[in-house]
Amino acid sequence: MLALLKTVVARDLRLAMRRQADIVSALFFFIIVVSLFPLGVGPEADLLRRLAPGVLWVAALLATMLSLPRLFADDFRDGTLEQLALGPQPLAVAVFGKTLAHWLSSGLPLTLLSPLIGAQFDLPADAVWMLVLALLIGTPALSAIGAIGAALTLGLRGGGVLLSLLVLPLYIPVLIFGAGAVDATAGGLGAQAHLSVLGALSLAGLFFAPWATAAALRVALE
Amino acid sequence: MNNRLLNWFKFASPQSFFPLAGKMIPGFWALAVIFGVAGLYLGFFVAPTDAQQGEGYRIIFLHVPAAWMSMFIYLVMAFWAAIGLIYKTRLSGMMASALAPTGAMFTFLALWTGAFWGKPMWGAWWVWDARLTSELILFFLYIGFIALQAAIDDPRRADKAGAILALVGVVNIPIIYFSVKWWNTLHQGASVSLTKAPSMAQTMLLAMLLCALAFWMYSVAVALMRVRGIILERERNSEWVKQQVTMAAAGR
């Protein structure tokens, strides 16, 4: 089972590295969305500092969403998914591996990029570190929950829009606690509670979501 | 026991459920009207004026039952979805998709009446309070469910995909209910609780419960009507539906 997990993660990462343009364009999408906000609301540093956590998190949600449709689509088209479903190992394990690979190629780069954008919004240093930490803890949940939506909309017409309709409401708790952690730090309060909830959401998401995703994939494969 | 079990599963087939639903619908409509008239009469003519909120509070008799039903219907929908996934009964999936529009309607009604209530009481149509926000999320979940089912052509796949989505979304219901405790905000605490005495006059409570019952009966009636429509649509190639339709056409 562990071998399958390793193989799937390594394979998906290799595929992602062969298409670096996809990763980079999602990152630039993230940067562009975030950069639009100062242009929209004005360049006052105080206002931007207040907005930064929420804006960054919303942009992170959208950027993650952007790469979700491809999570299963290629494997669905070339039959890999069917082989994984037919294999003796639980499909959920393969899904878990794909979720991890998705996080490594979308959530993690976003997290690494975020200090730069935090600095752009004039966040104080401790808030920037909290932002990185919150994104690091919270983005796995985005990949895990998003996988369910990607599996449900696999092969449907208008899949992308439908995917955002299904997945974005489920992202709201992550958004609240992720942005809340940064807000709390910027306001001088401890972010311990927020981070704990965020961690709980990620762990629960990574544990339970693959089963739902696997069930949805089997429905799509029928 | 064995005999009863047989009877129970008999109505899991759309063919035998169709006439049963047809017989039940007028009863539920009648109950809905009776409870509705009684509840609204009590609420608008008998219940005393609120000491703090004046007459404006009377929208509670629509607002609270609608909010209750919006959550309750989602639970019922998830229940039928789960039954459909476990037992692979066709009717369960049809029930789930028949309930969704009614649930979405009640969610919208709760938000709408809430806005009308909030304007005079808080001075704002909308505040970003936990309960309002989670009710809005619930509305999005209903819309997502309906949109997902609408996007899938094969009804069997639509049922299963919708069922998985409903079960994933049902995680949201406890968040709605406990959000009042989690985030402490502008919205007043729950007015009715099972553990402590209600903080409102008896007549008000009675009127609210009657309205909730009316909404409940209405939901059942409408869901049954809709499920009959779905049955006819999905089974249109079967012999009994053709017979039913010719009989209905001859009867008129």
C-alpha cells in the first residue's frame, strides 16, 4: 500500500514537472489576483495591511481551484484511473497519493511564494511568518476537499464552473480560520486556536476526503 | 415480521410508490393548510406584542420555521442519499432530488425574511454573522447539489454523485448549528432550546411550532408531487407508466 502511495506521488510529481508551465501559470494567477486588489481599493498601507490575510487566502483558494480539473482528467482519459480502480489496493490510497502530489505542486509553491506577497502588502514580519505557517497547515485541506469536487465533475460539460460551485462553499471554514490566524497575529492575539482548527481540518480532510473521492471516481468510471 | 418486511420494501419500487404517493398528497396538503392557518392566526392576531421589538418581530413565525426546515430538509436529503447509496434503491435518489428545490426555497426564504427582520432591528439588511453566513453556505450547497444533478445526463450517475455530495455537505449542518457558540456575534442566541425553558411567551412558541408543522407538511406534499413527476419522467419507457398515462388521459 505504501509502495502504491510512493509510486503515485512520484509519478504525479514527475508528470507535473514535465508540465512546469501549468504550475507556474497557477502561481502567476495567484500573484495577479492579489495584485489587482491594491489597484481596486487604493494604495493606502493601513487598508492593505488589514485586507492582506483575507485577500491572500481567497487568491490561494482560487489558484488551487484552477489546477483541480486536471487532477483526474488526464488519467481518466488515458485509462490509468480505470487500472487504478481495478487494482487490488484501495482506490482511496491512490487518491491520497494524488492529493499529496497536487498539494506539493500547487499548495506548497503558493506557501513558499506568500512571504513575498505579504511584504507587498506591508504585513509585519510576525504576521508574514504566521501567513506562511497557516498556508502550510491549511492548503492540504484545500487539495483534499477539492479532489472530491474534481472527481464528482469528472467528464461533465461545464465541469470547471460546476467544480467551483461545489468546492468553494466547502472551503469556507479553511478560509475563515486561515485568514483568522493571520488577523489574530497582526492584532497581537495568539493564533494557537486558529492553527489547531486549521490543522484539524487538514488532517480530517486528508483522512476522510480520499474515501469520498474514491467513491465519486467509481461513479464516474461506471 | 417477515410479512411486514416484505410490505416495507414493496414501496421501494417506483411503480408501487407512485399510487401511494398520489393517495398521500391531498392529506399532507390538508394538514399543511390547517396548521398554516392556525399558526398564522395565532402568530398575527393572538400572540402578544414583543416588549423590545414591537410588531416587527412577527416575521419570526415565517423566519424560524423556514430556517429549521432548510436544515432539516438537507438532513432528510442526505438520509435518502445514504439509503440510495447503501441499498441501491432507485426511489431514494429520486426522493433526494425531489427534496432539493424545496430545501433551497426554504433557505432562500429564511435569508429573505431574515433580511426584512434585520433591517428594522439591527439597521442592516445583511450582517456577516455566523448564522447568516452558514445559512448562505447551506444555500450554496443546495445550489451545488441541484447544479451537479442537472449537469449529469445519466440519472443513475446523477443520483450517486448527488448522494456523495449531499453526504459531504451534511458535515456543514453541525457547523451551522454550533456556529453560534463558535463565533460570538451580533445574532441573538437560539430562542428555543430543548434543555432550558423557552425565553418567549407560550402563544408565540405555539404559533411558531404550528408554522413549522405547516412548512413540514407542505414540504412532504410538494416533495411527493415532485417525486411523482420524476418517476414518470424516468420510467417513461415502462409499460405501467404508459398504462397510467392512457388511463389518466381517458379519465379526463
